[in-house]
Amino acid sequence: MYRAVALAALRSGLTAADAEAIALLAESVQLDFHGNRVVLDGEDITQAIRTPEVSGAVYLAADNPRVRSRMVDLQRQFAAEADTVTEGRDQATVAFPHAECKIFLTASPEERARRRHQELVARGERITLEEVLAAQNERDYRDSTRAVGRMEQAADAVRVVTDGLTTQQVVDRLEEIVRQAMQVNSASQH
């Protein structure tokens, strides 16, 4: 969601100095999700929001308290419609502090950068691993020190470090955690 707003801001020529305009933009855009597809004002932007340019500009949306408020409202509206799984740096602490199951999924900076670099290269991006790591470290610092919606592990979240694990091993571990939470929640309702 924040990437979508950042893309819209970039397309509108907005910069960090345009915080009010970015907030108004976030309040006016139409965001929809269809499976794994992200749609902004009727346009599928799923691939467009994963470019290094958008990654470098996410702060335009993420650091703006009015944008964050709007995005959290939208997230809660989407989640109210059905059982929902969300991911994001403030989901368990800000957007859904009373979620039934919280997982803090992480990996070392080097592992995360290696994975992201592979993804970008597979899409034809020309970027070095060092550039990916530097951009990621800058974003992590900004995300962990921002005034609103900072990245931090919720006290009641289960931490899962994925270094050295295959995708299937991660999925299996997440499923195990969710099933345990479902059993606890079911038992506490009886």
C-alpha cells in the first residue's frame, strides 16, 4: 500500500517537501487487491511497485503520519471483510495490535539483500548486491526510527529468523505457529 502511494507520488512529481500533497493523494487514490495483484486507480501496478526507484521512495508515504493513518484505516477495512493475513513493518504493533497471531518474520541483512538482489536480477534489473544492501540498510534505519509506525517486534509476536531456510521450511514453520495460535484461541473461547 505504501509502495502504491509512493509510486503515485513519484508519477505526480512530488518530493519529501510535498507532504501535504502526498497525504491528499493517499486520501484520493483507489487501492484494490486481487489475489497477489495490486491495483491503483484501475491500473495493475504489481510489478511497478517493486522497482528500486519505488523502494527508495517508499519513505515519501511511510514517513507521513496522514498517509499512515489512511493506510491503517484501509487495512482495517479490508481485514474486517474476512479472515486476513497481513504483512508489514507495523502490522502487529499499529494496524492490528489485537491480532490473534503475530509473527515477526526476519532474516539477517545480508540474507535479505541476497534474496532481494536475486529477485531484481531475475526481473532484469541491473543492480549490485552492495547497492541493494546499502538501500535496504538505509530503509531499515528509517523504518526503525520514524516517529509513527516504526518497525519493531510486538511484545507478543513469535520471532522467526529465516536465514538458511527454504521457502517451504518457512511456510511450514508459519503454519505451525498459526495452528498453535488457533488452538490457544479456540481453548480460550470455551
